[in-house]
Amino acid sequence: NAGVTQTPKFQVLKTGQSMTLQCAQDMNHEYMSWYRQDPGMGLRLIHYSVGAGITDQGEVPNGYNVSRSTTEDFPLRLLSAAPSQTSVYFCASRLPSGETQYFGPGTRLLVL
Amino acid sequence: KQEVTQILAALSVPEGENLVLNCSFTDSAIYNLQWFRQDPGKGLTSLLLIQSSQREQTSGRLNASLDKSSGRSTLYIAASQPGDSATYLCAVRPQRGTYKYIFGTGTRLKVLA
């Protein structure tokens, strides 16, 4: 199993540009989520999904969109990038009955 | 509002030392608490999970304890090794029905050979 994979590893954007961060898992996990990690603030939940077609907002959802058309994929879209979205983004997945979250390696995003 | 704090931002110890990392939380009504390890440039790896009804969990040289009444958890690492160098984060799941986990900011550990 590849586990949770994320692409790209690193991205530079200009303010106002849009992009999609990709996340995929091959463990058949129904639950998937996106976090951002900023210095001194810990990980904060952006959006999460409890299954294909079902998504909900987390703690800091503004400026981000998600959709979940398959169990495997959970892309995160930045509609109009802002410097405040400079961060490291992590995708995670787990089974509904399980407590262990499996994290991807992260995407480092710099918005100029 | 639940807040999770790891006051110690960084710690350096010589190889072989036993050490304790601390995590505190403001609301004792938690569903569970997890300790994670994060290596530089990598994602998080779950180390230990303690359910609210448990007092401690052990895995190899790691032991995590939970004291809900005082809002504290500790991660004990025995006989530390250079390979233990990483950032250690704790996270609280407030309720069973919620997906949300609240993370501390982490303690960066360096074990010197």
C-alpha cells in the first residue's frame, strides 16, 4: 500500500491564482480530512469528508473548497490564493471505526 | 472551548536519557488523546492513543499517561536514541460524534549522540 499520497510536494503561487492540492489513499478509508500547519499554531482542520459525496467544514474553511467523488480521492481547491494561505497542508484518512489517522507527507505552499 | 498546549517548544538531551514530554488540555471531557511523531518535512505518525477510560498506553520504549482530572498527558521515552529526534505532538478528540481533533503545537526533541 502507498498509504496517503499528496501532490505536489511544493508549490509557489501568486496572489489570486487558483490551484488544486491532490490527496489520494489506497486503504479504502471512508474518512478523509485536510489540515494546515502553521508555526506556533498546531494543525487546524480545514475540511473533512465521511464518505464519497459527503463533506463538511472544519475550523478554518474560508478560501478552500473540497469535493469527494470517490473513496480514494479528496482534492482541496484554493479558489483565489492569498498570502495568508501560505502554509503546509496535510491530508489524512482513517476508518470510521478506527482512531488512528494516517497522514500524507504534506504540500508546502507559498503564496506571494 | 478546548485548548491543547505543549509549553516546551524544544528539548535537547544526550543519548540514553529517559525523558518526559507534557501536554495539557483545558476541558477534561475528552473522548481520547493521541501522541504523534513528525519528522522534518514529513507527515504525522500516530504513536499512542489513550481512550478517555484508560490511564496509560505503552508501545516499546514509549509510555503515554492520561490524567483527565488535571487535564494532563505525558509521553515518557525510555533510553532515548538519536533516531527519536523529531517533533512530538499531542491531539485531543473532544467527543465521539465529532471528527475534530485539536492539536498542540508540538515539542521538538533532539537526542544527541
